[in-house]
Amino acid sequence: MVNLTCEYRNNPLGIDVVQPRLSWQLQSNRRGVRQAAYRIIAALAEAVLQDQSQLLWDSGRVDTDESVHVPYGGPALVSGQRVYWKVIVWDESGNQAESQPAWWEMGLLDRADWQGEWVGAPFFGGPRTTSPAPYLRREFMVVKPVAKARLYATAVGLYECHLNGVCIGEDVLTPGWTDYNKRVQYQVYDITELINQGSNAIGAILGDGWAVGHLAWVGRQRYVDRPRFLAQIAITYTDGSKQTFATSSSWKVTTGPILESDMLMGESYDARRELAGWDLPAYDDSQWHPVEMLAGTNANLVATNGPTVQRQEELRAVKIHLVPDFVNPRWIFDFGQNMVGWVRLRVNGPAGTTVSIRHSETLNPDGTLYTANLRTARNTDYYTLKGEGEEIWEPRFTFHGFRYVEIHGFPSEPTDDTVTGIVVHSDTPTTGTFECSDPMINQLQSNIVWGQKGNFVDVPTDCPQRDERLGWLGDAQVFISTAVFNKDVAGFFTKWVKDLEDAQYENGAYPAVAPNPAAWSIPEGGPAWADAGMIIPWTVYQHYRDTRILETHYASMSRFVDFLIATSRDNLRCYEEYEGWHGFGDWLALDGSDGREGGTSKELLGTAFFAYSTGLIAKIARLLGKTSDAERFETLSNAVREAFLRNYVNSDGTIIGDTQTSYVLALHFDLLPEELRPAAAAELVRNIQQRDNHLSTGFIGTPYINWVLSEAGYFDTAYALLKQTTWPSWLYSVTQGATTIWERWDGWTHDKGFQDPSMNSFNHYAYGAIGAWLYAAVGGIDLDPESPGYKHIIMKPQPGSDLSCAKAELKSIYGLIRSAWTLDNGRFEWQITIPANSTATIFIPVRDNCKVLEGEIAAGDAVGVTALRREADVAAYQLISGDYHFTTQD
């Protein structure tokens, strides 16, 4: 067994899930390996797992092939408790295997476990445009040998902790963004090796972050007036005794070199004000001030059970050019990739010299930075030199979206070592890769991945550069099916769905963004945005076999459906006479579908999502054993579907409005009777061809359009859209050198230049939702909706256009799935990997006279291959786990 995880993580430190779930993967070179039974043992010491004398929990032998999300079933867990565990597995032949030990450790499970108090710097009131960063410290003595030491820390704002001169941990922008009035996350760090026997110094630097700094376009201090900090060090000595050192009035505070730290505006740092040795014992803090004791919060203190934000990689500039200016020369660095994070600066120069570092996504025609689309975000950092040789600096409490960096005030001619791009995002490991024979599609895939990395910074933001960076529900729900291929986002979305529920209104409506800083007053998110509360938990369940996320949020989803019922009329959502908010429509569609005159009506769009969401919750209710609820929701969903047919669908299959999105939603959400589906699909193709194979869809129709076309058999049209290079299309931005997905199809065009700068992000992942279709339809790896989590896999590549090969890989919760095909002169070769403890149904593209060869499959005795059926265009087979190589030849 490999990859033992607890709540999606390897050896998680400081969780507060009281019944954590355990998963593992089987690994074997032999075909057909299947788990027949497991036994989990858990103990409070690793050695006990060997002798099994005092086990905390023994599941006993459980006859099942289930190897994911097995809940811990032992005694109630307590704060700070570490549990070691391993699993013994029997396969279908009776062979037994035993894993290496793994562990998890609990955080603080009760508010009474917190001995610290909230502290911060004195503040005299009033709004401010900037905030100097407080530096806090305290010394403490340790007089006995230490067996274990943990730091529990959080802030309302941002924090960075230091102990005895060492910055603790690899996380940045902690504790992350939540609704700080309801829920504040804390982090836990193992600091055992950093504790001295004798004098110690603990310190923290605080930043404004989401809680205090500028947030979207609504100003500062949306949650609190200044950052505040809460922490404690818990030490267990070798003799078994314990001691805690916590934030209290004994701490001291001052300000230092960070003159301002703002997520949107940037950071200013004066190195002349550095506090050398401030985080070491015996530092002279006699001029520091007592901290101010700040009011506590009624918010829940919760462990960080999902991924934290971390530095992920470094980029070097690929080009440097000088902007001619004899008075104020400016150097522009091109990193060759639109990224999110900051830069590391290297500089030598006189004390007092200030270097400005300004960031942008693209350039004006004259080679200067294009910053009009940043709106009020300054996106600029400042560094003032102390003049003591080479100085190296990175900001702490800000992040930027950029490809280009302008350095102004640099005291000499810079080199390619002057700045290094530090890529920052939530720590979501890569799980999927896709590539094919077309370099432009490969670049599109790269753009999709980089858009995901740059916008997954603790919450799924809509853009990382301008004065917005909000967790828009609509953007996240259309993209999640792609996100789950590219990265392991299970924990990321588990956390964010809690943010979504925290933001839910009392009447059951979901807002447009989560966390919701009350940026503006609209009564709900509207169709496709608010429906994220249904679609995202369901997608997590489908891809990760996670029923707990459905159980946890079922009541919230039910309240949302009650809201839809209360605000609809005759089962029409957002009906035209409704005086409330009608939603955003098919945002940025090119046929008026985003609410302008014409196009897809918001009523049609809303009713389509009403039917879809109620159909989802009916499935969820049945899955959870809530039979009466399931029947009620099924009845409602069918009634809404009938209302959609009655109001928007003509007898010939045409749909009111005649837009691409109207046909796409009707087909993808299965709102049409079977006899009308071919006509509706044909009308969609007609619309596309009348536009010379171009899209007119916005955020809502685009994710589904190629799915609908390929499922209806219009592969050529789907590929024509994919391969289109003039706008509006996925590849148009690629032809213009884009390295991330644009917000608008025409963010820049040769005839018009830049689109409206008030809303023109060049890193906005919504249109990247085509990625899921690339993996599934081109690459050939897809879900079986009846067997979530890729327990059973559907593999059905659909070669088309002039593609000669494609390869998709996915590290699923059961292991690696691989599909790699080539097509050459009528010979189709396909290499497949099915992970142990899984099966697959594969569909091999064939013509009538094709032979399918896999070992001795023609003779019917290939191991692990069962022929299912032969049709005009495919040969279907059932596979057990293992590696396979199929060939067809005309």
C-alpha cells in the first residue's frame, strides 16, 4: 500500500475532524489486483503498531474493496493527540500486505483549550490608507528537556511567526481568508527542534491582509480596524509534565521596516528600520511598548484542514528592456509567464535609495506597462536600501498578478539576477496532465493550469491583479470539473464550501461571492452563481467519492432549494415580473446573453439551473437515504423541467432566443424529451456554423458546449470550435501570446486594441473550463457517474481533426489512470493504465472492418479483457486493473 492519507493529507498536523477518514492505494504490477478485505489498527505510539498490545482502535477484518474515506472508529479523540495507524490488506487471491505506519495529530478541539488572548498594536482610531506592520515578541525559559513542542497560531489579518531567529513553517498569507466574524482558521507547527533548553524568543509580524487591508473596490477595514494575533506554545517535557506559553499582556510590540502591507496596493519596506535580532533571546526590547489587549471574537476557531498557501516555484526573467527616460530610467522584466506571487529583489546601492517594483500582466504598444485594467489596485512594492552590500528582499503580506515587472530607481544597471519571480498559490499538488500533437492546444492547457494556480490563493478568485480578487461562485462552479483534473483540490473546495455556507443568507439564498465582505447589496448570487452551493459539493463527491461533504452541507442545500421555491412562480426562476435580482445571465456572452437586449433570457437560464439543481439534490437525498426528500425534490425537478419545456421549447425542438447557450443548457441539463434532442442539437450546430465556427457563449454556456456536441455525435463541430484561432475562440488568445486564460474573448484585438479596462483581466479561469473536455473526450479519461471517485472508469477517446496523438494522466484517489493514443495511417494504438482496485469500460474507435488486437484478444483469451459489444464506431471492453496496449488496423 502507498499514499496513506487522512482527510486527503499525508500525516496531517493539527486537524479538528473528530472522526477523520483514512484512505490508501494498492499498488501492484499484476493485472486484476483487487482488495478483498482490510484491517486498520491505530495506536498512540508507533511501537505499539508492531506488538499490537495496547491498540487504540482495531477495525478487525472488514470484507470490502473500499479503500477510501474509511472513518476512524475508535475512542473519542482529544486535543493534541497524535494517532499512528497502518492498514493490512488482503487481495482477491488471499495474499496479505501491510503498509508502513502513518499518523495524524489533532488540533485544539475546544475553545477552552486556548490559553492565549488576542493582542495587537495600539491604535488611535480612524480610517487609514496604510498600516505599519506590528512586530510582537516575548521571551520565555525552558528548564527541562523537551519531548514535544507545538505552536498554535492565528490572526485576524496575516501573521508570520519566528522562534529563536527562525521563520516557522513554509506557509504564507496565513491564516487564510474566511468570514472572520464566523470562522477563523489556525495553523499548527512542530517546533520541537527549535526550542532551546534555556532562553527562547517567540515573535510575530502582522500584516493587514483580507481582514484589514483594501478588499475589492470597497475600501479597507471590512472586518476589523487593525490586525490582531493569538498564539500559544504547548510543550511536553520528557518527564511527562507540560507547560504553555501564550499571547498575553507580557508581550511587547513595536513597528519596524514594513511601513505598509496591503494585498491590493503592495508592500513598502525600509531596510534602514530593520530590527536586527528582534526574534532572538536577549534582544534589547526596552524601547518596545506593551501590546494592547484586544477584544475577543465570537467566531469559531477552526483548524486548517485544507491546503495552505505556499511558495511553489521560481521563475527567471526571459527578457529585460529599458524604457527610454533620461531622468528616470525604468527597466522592464518579462518572466514569459503570467503568474501570481511576488519577486525577490537583489540590489546593491547607497542607503536611502528607494526601488519601486510595479507589476502588470501585459504591455502597451510602446513597451510600457499596461496598468489601466488594475483599476485602483496599485500593485506596486517599494524597497528602501540600508546600504550594506548586497541586499535580498521579498514582500511578506501581499501578492500580485503579473508577467511584467518594472523596476524604477535601481541604483545600477540590473541583470537577470536582479529579480526572481516567486510563484505562490494554495498547495494543491498536480494530479493531471494533458498533451496532444497540436502545440497550440498544449499551450491552451498550460494557460488553463496557470490560470488555476494563480487564482487558487486560499479561495477560488476571479482575478489576481486588479482591485477585486473575490471568490465568485459562478466562476468556481463552471471551472471545478476542470480543476479536479489538474490539481488535488478536494481539501481546497472542502474549505471553500464552508465559506460558502458561512455566507448563506438567512432566507437560504447564496450570495455571489464567498467569503462575502458585503461589497455591494444584491439579494442573492443568481442562477449559475448561487447554484455553486449544489454543484461544487456534488462534483467533489463525484471525483473524490466523498459523501461527507454532501452530508455536511445537505441542510444548507435544502435551505437554498426552499429559497428557489419561494422566489419562483409557476416553477419559473427569475420570472420576468419578479422585482428582485435576476442574476448575471450568461456573463460576457457575445449575443446579449449577459442581460443586455436579446440573447438568452435570464428567466430561461434561471429555470434551467432550477431544474438542474433540484435534480442534483434529489440524487443527493437518495444517496444519503433521505427517501421522502428525494421523492419531493424529484417531483419538483420534473415540474420545473416541464415548465421549461412549456415556456421555452417549440414543438420542432427550437428554443426561444435561438442562442448557443439556450441549446447547450437544454441538452446538457437533459431538459428535452428524447425525440427533440436531435433537432435541438442540429439547431445548435446551425448556429455555430452560421458564425463560421465561432462561439457566442459566455461564462455559463461555454463549459458545456463541446460536451453537448460530442455527445450528440457532432465531433467535427466540437473540434472546429476547439481549433478555431480567430476570436471568439479558445485559441485566439493563444495566437496573441497569452499564457493564462483571458476574462473576455476579445481582451485585446488587432482592430480595437484593449477591451474596456474597467473589466479586462488577462488571468481569469472561467473560459478554461474546456479543460475537462480535453481530458475526457480527447484524452479519454472520464467519470462513471454511477461509480464515483474513478472506482470504475469510462475511457472513450474521440480522435478528431488532424490530431495524431493525445495523452492524459490522472492521479485519482485509487492511483494513476493513463490514456495515451496515436493515430497514423488508419492504425490506432492506445496504451492504458488502470489503477489497482479499479476497473474500466473502454471504447476503442473502430471502423467496420477494423481488427482489435491486445495480446490474444482476437482469440478471446486476453487476461483481464472482456468483450462487451461492437458497434459502428466503437468496440467496448471491460478491463480489470493493469496496463494494456490496444491496436486497431483497417
